[in-house]
Amino acid sequence: ARASFKEVLTDGFQKGYAVGQFNVNGLEYIQAIVEVAEEERSPVILGISEGAMKYVGMDYLIGMANAAKMKATVPVILHLDHGPHFELVMKCIRSGFDSIMYDGSHHPLEQNIQETKRVVEACHAVGIDVEGELGRIAGAEDDLSVDEREAMLVIPEEARRLVDETGIDALAPAIGSAHGHYKGEPKLHFDRLNEIRDLVKIPLVLHGGTGIPDSDIQRAIALGVAKINVNTENQDVFTRTVREVLLTSPKMFDPRKYLGPARAAIKETIRAKIRLFGSHQRA
Ligand code: G3H
Ligand code: ZN
């Protein structure tokens, strides 16, 4: 069913669970994500990056998402992931997205505030909720020194300003997580997360959900994280399954025979995340 991003996140924020944003890499992903959400009675967020939008095409994307929302009885939210500029945000609003993330983290603070505010004003005017980002969330594979990683972390007072001055509905603060596969153990800065939670009082978002130990995920949720983004882990499981099937059956030519098992495999990784995040039996 169609649902409000803000309402779904606020419920998690108040009750101490997080809603998963699972990124869409094609039809099988939408099917897997929404089927599991339904089976687990969990709200769910379909994350659409600019790259995924280009790959699938906006019309197909909207058609599939609408079919999923009509079919599911649990909340299904169509969300722009890391929207890089105002124009793409407008395109998503027109096309029927439920919420958007505007990622102004590549700008200096004042400009991030200005741009995010402009996005929030446009979105709120038509009932669309907005997630903002502050600090910079790196790629896990990037070769960065400890000092360089430290410099990318969010500064709590700046987070307070971004939230107060823009009116965003959720904030993704850079606290040490990264996109992709971590080389070693990720180091999340819980002290900062704690400070930010006290200063901003809105639902927080954890990006780079792949590869973070379960105990850290639970700790983050206890400190106000109400949305967690996962992409790489599903891509990895999906591709590994396709590879295995093709290796064991070199004569196979029917795509349904390798895409089907891959879809079934990511259903189980998504189910494990939903249960870890505590969003099952909430819808
Ligand atoms: O916005 C997308 C997420 O932050 C995905 O991160 O690919 O490391 O799971 P991940
Ligand atoms: Zn992200």
C-alpha cells in the first residue's frame, strides 16, 4: 500500500526499530523486496538511485512500483536515493515518488543548507518527505587514511543547523559507515550519533548497511536510527547465485532458471535484515 515516509520512520523512531531501504536493481529486486515485506508484515522502502533509474527507465520503474504498491498490503515507499540535484528531484516528484533523499553532502555546509532548503520547500509543497545528508559517506573500497575518514564525519552542531534551517524529515549523518564492501571491520562513531540524536530529534538514517555487524546495527537503532540502507549485500548474493547456477549448468539458456534462484536468494537476505532491524510484524 501507499504510505507516508515520515509516518513510517517516526513510528520506528518512537518504538525503537528501523525500516529497511533496499535498493532496486531491476524487476526481480522489486518482487523480492515487496514479497518479503508482505510475508514479514513489515513496511519497506524501495531505494532508487540515479543509476538504477537510467538502467530501468522511469516509466518501467513507476509501473513496477505502482504494481507493487497495489499488490502489497504493507506500506511500500518509493524513494529517490542520493538525489544529486534539484532537477532530478523535480522529475521524481512529477513521476510519483513518495519521498526523496537530496544528497548535498558534496557542497560546503552553507550551500548544502541552501540547496536542501530549496528542495524541502518544493517537496513539502506537494506532500513529499525529504531525507538530507551531512558529512560525507565514503566508498568502503576508497583508499583513505584514518585522518581523511575522520574529516568526513558529521559535526553535530552542523547537523543541528541543517535540520533546523531546512526542515528535513530525516537525516543521514556520516558516522563512519561506507558504501560497498568494508576492508576490515567498519568503525561507527556512536558518540557522535548520540550527540546528533539529542540535538536534532528527527529519525536518523544509516547508509552503507552492508557488512556492519549485527550488534552495531542494534546499537545504532537504539540511538535513533530508523532507516537503514542496504544494496551491496543483495547485489552480491544475487550475482553469486547466478554465477553458481551457470557454472553448474553450462547448457542452461532460460534466464528464468538463473534469475529465479537469484531472486529467491535475495529474499532470504532481505528477510534477515528486516528481522534484525525489528520492522517485522509492524504493519
Ligand atoms: O544508499 C544506499 C546505501 O547506502 C547502500 O549501501 O551498498 O553499502 O549496502 P551498501
Ligand atoms: Zn547511501
